[in-house]
Amino acid sequence: MTTIDPRALRDAFGSFMTGVTVVTTLDPKGAPVGFTANSFSSVSLDPPLLLVCPGKFLSSHDVFAKCSHFAVNILSEGQQEVSNTFASYKGDRFAKVDHSRGLGDLPLIQGALAQFCCETHTAVPAGDHTVLIGRVQEFSHAKGNGLGYVGGAYFSLGLEREIDTTEPTICGALVRSNGHVLLEVHNGRHQPFQIAGVEPGGQRNRLAQGLSDRGVPARVDQVYSSFSDAGSAMHYTFFLATCDETPAVEGTKWVPIDALPKLNYTTQAIHDMMTRFAVEAQEGNFSLYLGDAKQGDIHSLNEGAR
């Protein structure tokens, strides 16, 4: 165990995979307010209770702490921009997002996987947050996959399940630390850290363990690229990963992100992936590639700020 360092504790809390919600209510003048939260939980079926935890740093905190009613919208995959808007946009958030009005005129986010209109049951101050418990008065639920969040990044189970797992698989990790990426070097050519022959369900854990065995204490996050290579008859799945250190590891080197497109790689597909990664890392806007070594589809999976 470690001493309680707030940043380290935040990272530890962030290792728990959650969904993403937008919580909304009306201020005393009737104007809609809302914020993004992954601190959401069901509490009870009888009576029907749920909770969210607005932070005291929110400009709208006092509105939520004193509101009589509020709504919780569970976001569906593909609603990363909705999450980002309610997490950080300073202007009129509702002008940028399609929404309707529900029970008591509460704002409801269009396209959400589930929506709950609640009467405030109790609000309990708890450190730097308030635990806001609501009694569900009305709800709706649609079929589909929810938007996921872990380690500061979004993920989508629906998109990850599209990955072809019928071929022999190599999984790898693009490990970032302090503006650098860890690369293996083989005869002057580069590639991310890789492990062969890992079953799909255990790839994250095997990668994390493999990196740890090499002296790299990395956290493995979302899938970044998954493609088949007809030339090698292999399927490659690469994950994003982060590390707080840049340890020296035999047979590897830490390369500045802006230098990645200039390197020689073991395959053209990996060169293309690393070039895309360099661009997206500068923009802070990562995506998921699904296809083969030459062409495929790119799905936006933005990193969110909490």
C-alpha cells in the first residue's frame, strides 16, 4: 500500500471501469444545467433509488445540492462528444446537444441509453463531493451498448466486440509516458510491445503482466487498433497504455511522440498506426481502427476530462 497521494488515489479510482452519465436539473430561474459524471450507482429497487456525486468544484454544485428534482442520462456508445460537452464546455451546453424535456420539465439527453427522472431523496455532503440520492419517478430504457470510461479514456464494448478473433492473435500496447512511447527494436526496426497467442478475453491482463515483468508498471486502457494482416495470416490488436515512469528496458527505447512517423517499423501497417497515433496524441483525440492492414474504419473514442 502507498501513502495517500491525491493524484495517485485518483488514478487508482480511475482503474474501475464505469459507464458515463449526464446529470441535469433546472436552476432557480428555470434554466437547464448539467454535468458529466461516472460516479453513478443504483441503490435500491424498493423504494427505487439511485445516486450520483456532484463535485463541489462544479459551478452548478449548489444547484444540484439544493434541487428538488434531477435527471440522470446514461450515455450510449458514440456519445463521447456529449460527455465532453458537459464535462468541459463553458458556453451553453444544451445548445450543442439534442435534448427534450421530461417529467417536471427536466432536460433529457436524446440518444441516451437510459433516462431517469428523480425526486431528490437526500443530499449528503461527503468530502469534496455531495452524495445526491434520488427516488426514481419515471424512466426509459433502450437497447444498445453504453459508453464506457476507464483510466481517463472512453471505450466501447460494442466496437471492441466487432474485432475478428478467428485468426491467430498478437496483442500489443502503445505505452505513453511523459511525451514518449515505448518501442521494441529488432534489427533496426521498431514495433510496440507485443505478446503472441493471447486469448481475446485476457489480453489487457496479459499485457499489463508482460509489461510489469519487463519492469514497466503500465496501465492498459482501451483498444486502439485491430486489424488482420493477410501477409502474416495474423490478427493484431493494440491497446493504449500509460505509465508514470520511463524505465530503461533492454531491447527497447522511449521515443518522443513527434518522432514516431520518422522511424522504420517491422511492418507498413505498424508504421501507419504509429503515424496516426502521433497525430492523434498531439490533438488528444484518439480513435479505434477496425479493418485489415490496408483499409478499415475509424471510430472516434475521445479521451475525456474529469
